[in-house]
Amino acid sequence: MGQGARIRGWRREGLTPIDTDGDDPVQVDLDGQGVNNMARELDWNDTEEIGIQLQEMFPETDPYTVRFTDLHKWVVQLPDFVGDPAKSNEGILEAIQTAWREEYVDAKGS
């Protein structure tokens, strides 16, 4: 990986998504079982990946300025999100907001 490369995305047994150029994550097959190239479906418990996608969609938005009603709407509108909109709660939205904020701070270099 070149300078500035960083590991991103979700963790699954045998797969490590990486991003070497700031574009989309690439799955690397670590166990020789093959890589499923289908888009990964997101649910409410995928807070880190949701945070990453929200940072990519709204790079100039400080997550701590977003109301939970707007955050909920943005999450359910993500292309790969399949979760039940009624299954979110304040704790889940806080976890998503925190994950997004970590990405935001990393992107700003602060």
C-alpha cells in the first residue's frame, strides 16, 4: 500500500477491505475461499460501514451538527441499506454518528 493508504470498511472472516486511493474499498481474499463481489447489505448494526458511507456522501458535514431525524433519513436512503427503518433507536443513531465523526475527523486530518 502506498503512502496515505488506509484500511477501511468492514471486517469479515477471511476478507479485509482496503482502500489504496481514496475510492471504493477493495476486498482482498485472505483465506483462498474467494470473494463475493456483490454489494454488502447494510443493517443498523453496521455502524462503522454506515459511518464511512455517510462521510463519503457528506464530506463537509460535521456529524455532530446533524439531527437524529435527518441522520435516520440519510441512513435508510443509503443504496445498500436493507434494515427496517422502525428498528433504529437513539443508541444506534449515536453509534452511527460517532463512527461517522471518527471518519470526519480522519478526513480533516485533525
